[in-house]
Amino acid sequence: MHNVTLIPGDGIGPSITEAVVRVIEASGASIQWDRKLGGMAALHEVNTPLPDNTLDSIRRTRIALKGPLTTPVGAGFRSINVALRKEFDLYANVRPVRTILPDYRYQDIDLVLVRENTEGLYSGIEHYVGIGGDPRAAAESVMIVTRFGVERILRYAFEYAIAHDRKKVTLAHKANILKFTQGLFLDVGREMAKEYSDRIEFEDRIIDATAMLLVMDPYRFDVIVTENMFGDILSDQIAGLVGGLGLAPGGNIGRDAAIFEAVHGSAPDIEGRNIANPSALLLAGAMMLDHLGDYEQAERIRSALESTIREKDSLTPDLGGQGTTDTFTDALIRRL
Ligand code: NAD
């Protein structure tokens, strides 16, 4: 029995998390869910978007499945997702994408992006520079790259590749221009690649060329590792190769905790209509089961999801069907 913190979240969050809980239970995985508040739901009930007892639960279980959270706009709140990443030092953002949709413009895509989640330009060190009478004459954002941060994300990428039977790691960088920050990333990567040279093929590519090749010939990639902002951009790009955010899961992994979620947001425009697609969160749930060692249940869920989508059984409107969250989930559970 695994203990897992469950944060249903906002908007469509509660309905897709309930669907995912039903499917995971039907898969035979044995999970004790500790349901906790987060986001607007928490703000309304306990006056903070990230309550202490939610954090305490994650500290205890060390693993969470999280629905999308709406960050209140303009009220001085920082993003709750960023706060969670910082609190638990979730340094690796892992985004696998695989073709499921039949008839989509690319077929047989099977890629994983490993994004550094704590450093780079997203460190949050920014300020304006006043010149003359203009207090905002210029602005600076500082890109922080540490050997510690680079080593742990690259180590994660190589070890992930081995554990998931992948063949190649591509390091995407901009060391030709950002000679220090990106140079450090590249140097450490090249050095570490030697340790794995008998098991994992390694290449490095400039980020802009990587972006182009991902469109022209995505099949040449397997695992891609990159720094924070480049990873933010590339991860949405690779989601586009398989049909968009509705099928994109993500894992935020740290040494002491891991949080799995869909890449999409709380979709307030379709809240309460029972048409949200639970697939991305379900794929995140399968990643979570892999993380817990329940590989068989994870694989059963992925294959039930794939056949439900390929056979176009009760698809939700975003996938071109007329099904609902409930009928789609029922169809999936029948296949399990
Ligand atoms: P969104 O991803 O919520 O929605 C974009 C579009 O995709 C909408 O038309 C929506 O209906 C559709 N969509 C998204 N998920 C869907 C699903 N599962 N099934 C069917 N359609 C789906 O992005 P947004 O509108 O920019 O953001 C809404 C809120 O979500 C914001 O408050 C934002 O801060 C938050 N957000 C949270 C996360 C997170 O918690 N990880 C991520 C992104 C955005």
C-alpha cells in the first residue's frame, strides 16, 4: 500500500482527479489517498492557497498527484506550482510524450524531455536599473547555473535513460553565445557522458537547431536534457508533436519528494460541464506508479488509454468526440 497526497485542485481539477483515482483503483494499484487542499479551493476554505497541512502531507508521503491549480491574479500570490517546486527542491521536470492519437500529423513519436527546474533564468533574480529620471530605464534577469545543479540534472537524465531502456541523450544548449552559464552545462555534460559511453549514446546540440530538428525529424531524438527556460519552451513544443497539452503529463522530481501533474491548467472555460479530458493527468498517474515501482499497473493504464483513444470510444470533445469525462473513464475502465 502506497500513501499518496492527492490535491484535486481547481476548475476541472476535481473532476479529472476523481476519474484518475477510479482508473488507478481499477488497475489494481494499492494506494491510500490523502486528499488535501491547494489553489483557489484552499484560498476559499482556509485563506491560503498552499496550506501547511498540504505541505505536511507531502513531507510525509513524499509523493503527490496534483490537479491543476489556479494562481490568483493580482493579489500578491506567487505561483503555487513554483512554490511547491522550491519547497521540495523538485529539480527535475520530466515530460514524456508518445503518439496516441491516430491520424495525427506525426506518428510514433516517443520522446522524453528532462528540464532543469530550479536554476537558470527562472531563478527569480531580477531588477530594474534606473538611469536619469527613469526608474525603469533598463531591466536585468540573472541566469544562475551551478555545477551542483548541472551535475544533478545531467545525472538524472543519464540514469533515467538507463532505467527506461533509452538509447540516447541529447544535451540542448546555447554555449556558443552564453559561454559561461551554458558552457558550464555543456562541459559537465560532455564529461559525464564519458561515464555512460558504453551504455548511452550522447550528443549535444544548440537549442535553436534542436527546435528546428524537432519539427523536421523528431525521430532522431530520444531523451533531451536542457536548462530551465529552454526546457519550458521545448516541452510545449514536444507536446505539440503528439496533439497538444491534453495528452501531456509531467513529473517534478526531487531527492525527497515527487509531484506528478498534467501539463495543462484548470480550464475554467469548461469547468462543471463534465467534458474535461482526464488523459494527461492519467498519464501523470501512470508516471507516478512507475516511480512507485508499480510498473505493471502503469503499463496496463497506458495501454487501456491508448486503445480507448485509438478506437475513438467515448472521446471527449477536445479529442473530437462527444463523450463526457465519465463515459470516457467508464470506457477506459472496461478495457482494464
Ligand atoms: P488551460 O490549460 O487551463 O486551458 C487552455 C485551453 O485548453 C482551454 O480552452 C481549456 O478548456 C483547454 N483544456 C485544458 N485542459 C483540458 C482538458 N483536460 N480537457 C479539455 N480541454 C482542456 O490554460 P489557461 O486557460 O491559460 O489557464 C487556466 C488556469 O490554469 C490559470 O489560472 C493558470 O494559472 C492555471 N495553470 C495551472 C497549471 C498547473 O497547475 N500546473 C498549468 C497551467 C496553467
